[in-house]
Amino acid sequence: MVKRSIDWPAVIRHPDDPELTCVRSQSVWDSEADLHSFEYDDSDYLVDSSGIVYTLTRRTKNVVQPEPDGRSLALEVMLGLVKAHASQTGSCCVSKLYAPSIREAIRIVESLDEA
């Protein structure tokens, strides 16, 4: 598989939890040990701004190395994840949330996290 650079920002998804974790940049990923040292499950994944899905189970020197798994998320799926996240955070009018791209959907998650 060809090594691919992550298109930041990105979100981490834990399938058993509607909350998404937004990661703004490579420097944030590198500087926050909670992100790259965490023991992720096989079902956890990262989605970048292009919709590319990365597994989070490969480690090098005890640091998680996101690796593309060959899948990409459709915008409709990403919007569903964002709506579930917004609902979990107590946002109103969740059904009206819309973004024209996955990058914009991730920006919604960022804005919810800042609120």
C-alpha cells in the first residue's frame, strides 16, 4: 500500500462512542501523547479531510502510526457521524446540520469542540 500523508484536520472515531476527537494538525498529533500513545482498538479509526480512513493499531517505538486502510468515507456517512457527535454534545437543530465536503464537516466538529 502506498504511504499517504494525512490531510489535516482529521477526526478519530471510536465506533462504540458517538463523540469524535478532532485533531487539527500533524503537530497537534505529535505533541499530544493522549492521541498517539493511546491503545486504540481494531475498530477505532481516523478520517482525514479527504475522507480517507486510517487504522490506528500500527506502532513504531510505542507511537501510533496512522495507516490508510484502503477505505474512504462518503460525505453522507461523515455527516451522520457529525450529527451523532453534535447530539452527544447537546447541540440543537442537529438534523439541519449540513456541510458540502468532509473538510467542512470536520470544521463543524472543531467549532462544536470550541463552544
